[in-house]
Amino acid sequence: MALSDKEVMGDLPDEHLMKLHQAGDEQAFAQLVERYHRELYHYLARLVHNQAAAEDIFQETFLQVHVSASTFDTSRRFRPWLFTIATNKARDQLRRSTKRAAMSLSQAVGGDDNRERSYIDLMEVEVVQPGERVEQEETRQFVREVVEKLPTNLREVLLLAYFHRFSYKQIAQMLGVPIGTVKSRLHTAVGTFADRWKQRFDGQIESGD
């Protein structure tokens, strides 16, 4: 049985899909949107603290991808370029909403297995499933709150590095800052998270929980 065009495109690299899109193939663009919807939406939701705004920014990002497609160099990686556009649009949204109260992230944070984990391990994001234990949800809520309270410049570096596994060099290019700045911000963000994590458990030990 022959594979459908969609099935064939599903195996193509992002950059090949962009070549097809540049040549006028609408299915290639739709494949890119589908491929990145979950990951990019989750990144934006964590960054701007607002589900509806994240969906709007997602749409704006891919509109920009479409408009700027002819300028994209297909010899380079598509994913960092996509996240650069999304991050810039999220920054614009955050600047517009600085006077509004921050909203909680709608997506739950944390793994769903029972292994012992460090605070870096807790930087993995999953959607909460029915029946998960209360203590797991409390941990996720704590991680969400800590990440939300970080300044934007620290939060975006933490998300890009630990949630989405971009390299220091890629993050530096995406944010337009030196690699040393990326490392410094990430060190501060992780240190802040570690301190608050330690305080949480020290408090539980002292209270006898």
C-alpha cells in the first residue's frame, strides 16, 4: 500500500519541509505546524503564563514563518529559528501585559514515574493524568510557581535549556546575547530554583511532614 503525502512528509526533516514550502507546497507548511504545535505551545504557555495568549502567539509565530519563509536559509536548522521568532513575540506580549496580574501556567510540570529525582529532573513537563497522586501534583505546582516567579530573562533561558534542550550557542543566537550571559543567567536561574527547592524540603523536615 502506498504511503500518503502526509505520511511521507512526516519523515522529512524540518529544513526539507521548508524547501517544499518555499516552492509553494501548502502541505509542507501544515506538517510543520502540526509537528511543533505541542512543543512550541507548551514553551509559550510556560513563558507567558497564559493559555489563550500562548495560542495566539503560536499562530503569530507561524504567520511570521510563512511571511518570512523566503528569507530562511535551508542550510541552517529550522527549530532554533522558529523558537527565536516565538521568543521575540512572547517578549512583546509580556511587555504589553506588565500591568496585568500574572496567571498560573495551565500545563503541569514534572515526571510521572516514582524514581528519586533532582530539581533538574523536575524540569520535565507532562500533562497531568487522572489518578496521579496528590503529592505528585503538589510537587508540580511548586515547580510551576518557582518557574513563574523567575524574571523573564532567567525563565526563558531555563525553559530553552532544560525543557527544550537547546545548546548554549543556540540560545545565545536566539536571544541575541553572548554565550557567557546565557551561562550566567542559567546558573542564576538554576541556583534560585535549587535554593527554593531546598527551603521547601527543609521546611517540611522542620515541621515534621
